[in-house]
Amino acid sequence: HSFQNAVFEGIRMSCQSGLHGWEVTDLKVTFTYALYYSPISTPADFRQLSPYVFRLALQQSGVDILEPMLYFELQIPQVASSKAITDLQKMMSEIKGISCNNEWCLIEGKVPLNTSNDYASEVSSY
């Protein structure tokens, strides 16, 4: 099992940086075959080789790189809710829910990281 564990350690480390520097998530890796020579092979050999093999497998599998999304809860005065919804639509967000009481609204959803970088400072001016 030490050889299999070494392979999986190498794969776990490879998943942290992926093909283009982003973490690889939501995948299943199946270890199907390995050849080793007991007097010569060591777990460290497999640990070092597995990232190379894993990278080749990712390239051949047609992996898609998806844009990072942020889940948000935005609590704002009710009078600013229309502006906030317009802003969120411009940022290509997906609004999952809106609830309001007399003075406040809570808007929940997700938004692409790239479009929402400076929104926290903008919202504080409402």
C-alpha cells in the first residue's frame, strides 16, 4: 500500500496547482495499474512520477477551466435595493433570493470573482 499511498500523495499535491496554476476539484482518480521492481523502486519514485502522469491525464481528458464564483449575502437599506440589483446584474451575478423587511433587504446569490473585485467598497457608499 505504500506505493499506492505515494501515488495518491503526488496526485493530491498536483491538484493544488492544476494545469494552469488553479486548484483542480471535483474529480475522481482511479489507480488501475503500476509496475515496480521491489529491490529498486521506492515510494518516493512513485510520488515524484505521479504528478507528471496526472498532468498528462488532465491534458488528455479535455479538462475545462471554470471561472471562480463567490457566494454572497448582501444586506442593504431597502431604498438602495434597486441600485444593488442593477449592479449585481451588470456583474453577471445569479440572484438566488431577496427578502426585505421595513428597512433592510437581504440579497443572496453568486457572482463571478472577476466582475466583483471592487464591489465591497462601492456598496459601502450606499
